[in-house]
Amino acid sequence: MTARTIEHYEAKRRRLRLRDRAGMFFAGSELEWVGSLQGSAGSFPDAPSRRMAMDLDGTIWARYGLGQPVTEWPGANVTELSDEDDNNLSVRGWANGQGIAQFVWIFPELREIDGFFGRYNSATISLVETSVDTTNGKDGVWLTAISDYDDSSGIDTFDSYRDEITSLALASKRSVRARGGVDNSGSETLLVQSFHIYGEIAAGETPDRLLWIDNDDDLEFAKPQDYGDVPRGSASDHVAYLHNNSSTLAANSVQITAEDLFRGSGAWYTFDDGTGFTATLSLASSISNGANSPNITIRRIIPDTEILGVHAARALVSVGSWT
């Protein structure tokens, strides 16, 4: 991968801000719809908040090693680290066999950090830090968030994606950085499986976006929609709607669909705004500034022959334009 300069990251963040305002990112992708055939809220600890869709929301992912420049992650790797399929990515990011690599996430706006999860298969995460002012992952002031992260290295179970999240309470952060390492025997292969960060956009940042609102209480979803222990062959409906948080712009050509994060469960979900259930729902009308969409019923149907285990998907919202 090509080494990048500070100017590259500054320019990319400016472009991402413009793209976000233009509605090219999935405004509703912070919401996860989590279904479990083995156990969820009743069997696993509750998630601290929404998991950030960092592969879609404009976050810059990068890494670097000792004495090496910052390099940006390829898009395919970023997506791979955002799901739960447990695949390994062979990462080389350090010099002289030191066995240390820094992994960095730089957000397009300030964010509240509520939780962190990292999973390696060949190493441990020794330190997690945050910064309010970095521009490239190296500069700026960094403060320790987790001094000795208890990761899931060597634990061959998908339960770790729920029961090994470290809760945090960190306000208005620009970036998160994690240090991973192996021994100093000369091996330069670090197998990375997942990085998940939980939180939300800080108040006042990026106001022109859509919010998922629960029709039960008219509040924004603060955590994943967790269905708990449910049998194969079962179905359930939940009603929500979208709120346009912008004070000046309308959201046009809004589409909603589900994306799989683990075991094909994205195909279980369909959406209906009164016109009929479909896997990809296109709203008939724009959502004016400060207004709400029609009620949207999210239906989940688990196949009769589905294997037992934890499943995860997310609802994605795309906006054709903001005017």
C-alpha cells in the first residue's frame, strides 16, 4: 500500500464531509438489527451503544509500524474487519521484526466512544488510545483509553463479539488507535479478525443526516435491536421511522435495505412503508428538513432450516441527494 502524507488525509476528510452532506453515505447504517438463535440480551452482556459502521461512514482506517509511514487500509480489508465471519487478514505493518503495529481510525467528525472490541488470532492488543486533534494517526495528543486490553486472542468462539466488548465513556474524540504485537522472534505476520467501535456522532457534528427512530417511544435507537432467543421458522415485526435531522435540507430518493454481517441473516429482513414488503424499499417522497418518513415496518423471518447460532445484520439507508 502507498504511504500517505498528512495533506492526503486532510484532503480526504474534506471530500468525505462534502460527500456526507451530499448523502452518498448510509445515514442509517449505525443501527444494527441483531437476531440470535442461541442467545442475545438474555445470555450475553448488552452492547454499550450502536456499533459504528466504519466501513461506510467516512472513517479513515490506517496502520503503521515502528519507523514506517502511515498507510491506508484497502476498502476490502475495512469491510472484512467490520463483520463477524472470523476470517483472518494477514497484516504486515512494522519494521525490523519488532512485532508491533498501530491501527488507527480517524473519524470525519467528533464522536462519543462508548465501547471497543478487537480480535486477533496471533497476537494481543496492548494499548488503546484516543485523540481529539490528530490529522494522520501519529501527530497530536494521545490519551490512554485502555492500558491493557483483554482481547479475544486464541478464543475460538463467536460469543466474544458480544461478551468481550470493553465499555468506555469518552467524549468528542477524533480518532482511536490500537497497538497490536507479537513476539520478537522475527515473525512479521499479524492475523487480524475484527475491530468494532461503539458510539455515536457528537452533538452538533454533521447535522445533515437521517436518524432511525423507534415508533414505540419516538426515541432514536441507542443500541442494537436485539431479538433475544428466538426459534427457527419464527417471524416478527418492528415499526420504526426515519427523522431528517437537518434544519435546512430535504433528503431525496431515500432507499432502505439490509446487509449481512454474519451467516447470511441480511436476507431475513424486508421493509414496508405501506406499499408492501420488499428487500429494498424506496420511499415515494422526500423527507423534508425536520420531518419524518412514514412508519416503516421491519419484518424478520428466520428460515426453518437455519443453523443455530448468533446472527447479525444491519439496516442501511442511502440518500440520493440533499437539497
